[in-house]
Amino acid sequence: MEWTIKEENELKEKYFSCVNLRELEIHLNRSVRSIKQKAARLGLSRGRAPINKPKNKKHRNIIDKKYYENNKKRI
């Protein structure tokens, strides 16, 4: 099924906002997969959630130690 220009414009407007993809799915009557693929073809990106990874192993050890100290009664 072809995308109309109206649907593409709505996708461009709403894809960047905080609109849930499930809401777009219902509004556009398209699957989430279809919406993501079309957005990729149009060059749209929602960005990614930041990953809270430590920078190095030493930093990870410090975090683990703090976690253990704070939660050793539960562990």
C-alpha cells in the first residue's frame, strides 16, 4: 500500500515529537514496522536513549562497590 503525501507529511510532523509509535500506528493505520521503515527512507530519526555505560573498567568497579555498600543488607 502506497503512502500518500498527506500521510508522509503527518509522519514528518509527528515522528520527532513525543508521540508514541503505537498512537501513530492507529492514526496512520500502518504497522509500527512500516512507520519505522518509512521514516528511515525519509531520513527521519527519533534519536536514541542515552546508555549509562561507565567509561572504563575502573569506573565500573567504583560503581559496583558503591552499589554493594548501599545494598549489602539485601544481597
